[in-house]
Amino acid sequence: MLNNLTGWHVLVILGVLATMALVVVAIIVVVIRLVRKNVRHPVTSSPDPVEQIRRLAQLRDEGLLSETEYEAKRAELVGRI
């Protein structure tokens, strides 16, 4: 049966296969985008400002924050209380 195929037939078959491959890739791309869009990111509640001030003080005491940086962030957090 395959012996009777002419060059034209082979081109048609290759075209159909290429088209089918493109359709499959397009479907996969659409599915991946839909899955990513529907992924629910966990809602994180904002941390307690008092606990954040404690952590900032610890960072300041360890020398990772300057006094100026600490006071600026602390003032921001105190405003949330």
C-alpha cells in the first residue's frame, strides 16, 4: 500500500501530521495557561505589627539594621497599630 504513494501524497500526509502536531501544542499551551490562572495562591494575613517590631529590634541588635532603618520601619509599623 505504501509503495503506491507519490511525492504529492507524502507531502499531504506530512502537512496533516504537522497540522495535528501544532493543534496538540496549542491545546497544551492553553491548558497550562488555564491551570496557572486558576492556581489559588494562599492568602497570607499581614503579620502582627508588634511581632514585626520585635523582629526588627532583633535585627537591629544583631547589627543587620541601622538605628535609622529600625526607627523608620518601627514608625511605619506603629502607625498600623
